Amino acid sequence: MGLFGRKEKTEDGKIKCEYCDMKFDDKERMKRHVKKAHSEKGGDMPNMNPFGLG
């Protein structure tokens, strides 16, 4: 990982997630993915479970 949290770009110009192998065209999509998939409570994403479990 580069200085000041710069995201690593792959050879095809996509931004790679620092935790898994997923690649994104847009840095906002990558940020949402990291919050939802790699954080404890999902960050600022709303709970999509209609029963409120989980």
C-alpha cells in the first residue's frame, strides 16, 4: 500500500481492494465495498435485512 492510503491500481486501470481480490472501476464503489464487506458493522450502509437480524 502506498503513502497516505493511496489505492493500488492494477495494470488494467482498476482499483483493487486491499483485503480481497475484487477490482473496481470507481473508487466510491470500492470504498462502499470495503465498508460493507470488511468492517464489523458495515459502516454507513443501511441494514438490508428486513427482519433486523445479524
